[in-house]
Amino acid sequence: QVGDRFTVQVTDPSGLPIANVLAQLLTKDDEVVYTARTDNTGKAELWGTLTNIPFAAKKMNIRLQLADRVEWIVKATPFEKGINSATIDVSCNQSQKVDIAFVVDATGSMSDELIYLTTELNDVIFKSKEISSTLNFSFANVFYRDHGDAYVTKKQNFTRVLSESVAFISQQQAGGGGDFPEAVDVALDTAINGLAWREDARARIVFLILDAPPHNNPEIQQKLVKLSAQAAAKGIRIVPLVASGIDKSTEYLMRSIALATNGTYAFLTDDSGIGGTHLKPSTNSYKVEILNDLLVRIIKSYTYMPDCSQALPELNLPYPSDSVQVASTDSANTD
């Protein structure tokens, strides 16, 4: 369960956001509870419940580090009481590097959707270049199946040559599987710890595309908690994109992984006409849009930063939301 949230916003003296600042939530005894990195808006999300370390929320501190500069927020404010703000006195020097990895379920149940997805992902790769003429994009791919199949994971490391990434995706076919759960944990481990993420990137994004949950046992559950924390510490934002076959428990898990890594939750709907019946998400309303437009919009919202030479504008970007709106319910109903 994701909870005990602390949010920190980091800017430079002119008020511009600073990305890639290492942010650590610590106990009063300086024991690290959670680690994350600020995103393109200068924001980092720190979570207390994704750890076995006991702490008192009223006595938590936040340590911020950028190169050799360190700032402290003593007695950090929990999110429900406000956002922690800090200024680091550095000159504006924005990285133009963006790393994006696609992690895709390639088991048999994805066969109808994979044909569609490969075309869409290829389109997303090319459209990302239109977001900005100055951003330096690198793409990587991890396709996965399950233990006992022809392969568990098949990866292509980061490349700036877009045609190489497109060719790799186009070569993939669905097969294997056979049971409901798949090797999601192995795929995420490969993506988070087996790819060459750039340390100085402005943004790092994993699009996790799947139609089945990971295997459900305590060992894998703990591994997924650890992987989420590792991704957050590296500044990797995980965006689950779920296809047909997902159940409510998997939706909850994917939303938790997205929250833990400052990502967002996305899903296919029956409007696509692709695959089987798609689960309706736990939200009162949502907007349906074309898949590649959605992914490009997420990339744009995760990479945009105001230029160093311009005054801080009023940002009105369509940031994806992962909030869940719940209607009032009968407290006696435990379903």
C-alpha cells in the first residue's frame, strides 16, 4: 500500500524547476526511508509505507542533493498538510536527454493487440521527435513472456537511432504464456536494472504494456515493492498501460506502482475494438483518446521545462492524472 506521502518542490533562485535532484526522506536518526529524483516540474514524491523502517511522520527530514550542493528540509510536512519547498542556488543548466523504455507483454494473449501496438509504438517513437527540436531522445525495449517459454525477456538497450528501435519492435511476435500470470517482475527488473539509463537525463520513462498480472506470491510481491523503490531512486517514472484481461487487483497493483514512481496509470478501452473486453477503471469519468496521442502527450508533459532565458510562465499542460474519484458508498457494504 502506498501511503505516508511527502511532496517536495525544488526550484532555482529565479523560480524555475530543477530536475534530477536527489531527494531522500530520512528519520530523525538519518536513516533513509525513501529516495526519489525531482521530475521536470521540480517535484519529487516520497513515500513512507514502502519500507520496513519505522518512523514518526512529525519528525521526518528531507535531504536534497544536486552535484556537490546539499539542502535540508527539517521536520518535513506530510502531503495532507502542504508541499515542502526548497531553493537550490545553482545556475539554470537543463539536460536535454530523455530516456524512454517500452516494456511489453509478448505472450499469446497479447497476439491481437501486439500487432496493433507495434504500429502505434513505432509511430510514438517518430512523433516524439516533433515534441522538441532540442531534446535528445534514446529508446529501449524489453519484450517478455513467462518462465518455461521460448524466452523470459528479450531486450534492446538504449539507442538514439530511431530506426533501430522501430526495427526491433516490428520483429516481435506473441507466443507462449498459457496461464494467467506472467513474468512481469523479471521484465521490470530487466528494464530498471538492466538498461543503461543516463544519470543526467531530464526524464526517464517506462511504459509497461500488459494484459496479465505478475505471479502472486510473497516473494514476488516484495520484489515489486523493491523494484518500485529502485525505479523511484533512479528517477524512472513507470506508466502502466493495461490491455484486455486485467482484473481489479491488477489495476490496484499497477496504480500503486505508478504512484510509487511518480508515474500515471493508463488503459485501453473497448472503444479500440482490439482484443477482448477491457476492464472499466475505478474512476467516475475518463477521456478516451487515441493511444499514440496519449503516449505522446504523457512524454510531452514529462519532458517540458520552461527555457532558462524566459520568465516562468503559467503552466497549463494537460498533465495525466492518477487520482481516483470514489462516489459516496454505503459503509456497511464491504465489497
